[in-house]
Amino acid sequence: MESELKDLNSKPSQSKPVAPEPIHDEASNNDNRPLLKPDSTTPISSENLQELEKKFAAYVRNDVYGTMGRGELPIKEKVVLSLALIILVPIRVVAALTILILYYLICRICTLFSAPNREEEQEDYAHMGGWRRAVIVQCGRALSRAILFVLGFYWINESYRNRNTDEKSNNEEDKNQTEGPERPGVIISNHISYLDILYHMSSSFPSFVAKRSVAKLPLVGLISKCLGCVYVQRESKSSDFKGVSGVVTERIREAHQNKSAPIMMLFPEGTTTNGDFLLPFKTGAFLAKTPVLPVILRYPYQRFSPAWDSISGVRHVIFLLCQFVNHIEVTRLPVYYPSQQEKDDPKLYANNVRRLMASEGNLILSDIGLAEKRIYHAALNGNNSLPSVLHQKDD
């Protein structure tokens, strides 16, 4: 069992729930280096590890699996993992793949003899109307929820905040915030895991920002076009970002003005955290000057944390599949309408929404970002410049 766990990082993933890979909010970061590098033979002292965890607290794993999911496990946990690998994982993999293929076939049938909407090299079927679009959306929401169920998210605890009080409400008016006359142009969410995408697909079936290569992937490519994803060439060193930013802004405005248009979904933090912190927001979601719908996600856990913070994708998926029950809590805040001052200053708009979400979700504000996440991951893998990493922010 121990050898199996050690090899998880090197095995190709065949079980990860497939969804369009988001580029979060803005496409300005062209560095596509992997965040987690190969295992290093240089161990980290407990003193240095404590220093790292203080500086990069937003990315620290606190579950029983330890740092990067490589901690020493008790015998009982190893037995549970062994049984789950043999019994639970194969069932979940087959079920998730079956649902994925089924939805692909539905999308293929609904898009037959239909040309995709093409806008500045952006192809999508999200602007297709009639019964075809209705089938794609309703089946997409239902099957996304089915995949979450297969992954152990049997219940989703959703709460809706009233506009004028701090009390929670479950009435239909709150539930249909994205459908009414005060429809926002974009959904804003904190980012904890790739599972966030599946939840939002099951809830509102929005459009995401994704790498252009996603459009060419088997199965997922067509699904991403049906979602209406905005594609960006992340590896490009050109001014591609400007074009994508303009497309996203136009999509947000379109969604705000037209109820039949696909709503955008953006993660303004730009990367995932451990779920206890809220990173600085990028301004891409706020340039359109339209109302936004803030959504706060949490993944309560006892053994394994579903947060994708500082752990390899393959290891994360395996441990997730081995956990029989997973939990997600969702808090939907009222639609946030910007003041004229916020419309004139996207940074102010972004900061005010961020502070509101932190307050309502009991999240800790952090000033670090993706660059610090790369530093933390490199240090965990025994980077030779560890001393400078530990002291570079002390000045």
C-alpha cells in the first residue's frame, strides 16, 4: 500500500472528473510551468516547514494526509485507502466516464447540422437557441450534479442571503437571482478546487475562460463549446490577453442585458487556495461595470481536504475518489450593484466585493498570489534557494 501511494504522483490520471480547465480571471499570466515539480531528494526541516507555512498559509494543507498529501498515515487510514482503491475507485471512475460520454453524445446530437457561433476565433454553441439549447443546459446541469454525486457529494448545503439582513433564506426569489430582471453579468466565486467548476455547471451552467487547447480535446472540447467557454492561448507571448479581455467584457455585458445569453463565471483570485483565505482579486470581472453575483464555496472535511492547494492533481483525484463522503457548502450573496465610483475604478469595485465575500464567508484576507504559490511549491520540493525564499518578504 505504501508503494502504491508513493507512485501516485507518477501515474497518468484516468479518473479525474473532466471539465474545462479554467484560466480563472485574466489571461495575462503566460507562464505555463507546472506548479508542482518532481519530488526532490532534499528533505525540508521541520523548522523551515513551519516558516514556509506561516508565509504561505493560504496554500497549506491541514488534513490527515499532511504536506502535499505525502504525510505518514496511520494503519487504519492505509487500510481504508486500500479497500477504497480496490472497491470504490473503479466504480466511481466507470460511472463518471459513463456520464461524461453520455453528455458528449447529447451535445453531439443537439449540435448536428448547427454551425457554432464564431467571434474572434471563439467558437461556441451557447448562443444557439430553441429546444437544442434547452436540452444542452438542462442535461448539463443534471449530469454535472450526477458526477458530483458519484464523487461522494451526496448533499450540497446551499444558503441564500437576504438583501437587507444577514439571515439566510431559501425562497424562490433568491434562488432565481440569475434569472430575474436584475440579472448580473457575471458570477464571482472563490476558488478552492477543480470541483468548483462542476458545482457551478450543475447550478447555473455558466461560461468559463479556458485554454484554447481545451477546445480540441476529445469529448471535453465539444462540451466546452456548449458551455460557451472563452478560449485563451495561455502560452502566447503576444497581446492575446487584450483580445480575450475584450471578449469577456462583452460577454458579461451581453449576459447582463439579455436573459437568454450565457452568464459568465470567473474566479478573480487567479488560483486555488485551501479554502480558508481569499486572495487579491484581479479586475477582469469588473471591467464591464455590471452587477456581479458573489458565491462563496467551502468544502468541510474530516480526513481528506478536497481543496487543490499544494498537492499533485493525480494524488488529489485518487484520495478524493477514496473518500466515501465529501461535503460542499455554498453561500449565495445578493447581487452586488456597483456605485458610480466603483464603475469608474475597477480596482475599488473588485476590492469592495472581495471584502464583502471575506466578511460573509469568514475568510481571511491574504495579499499573496500565484507567484507566491509557485515559490511555495518549489520550496516544498527542496528548491536550493529555500533560505532566500524564507526571507525574501521580511524586508
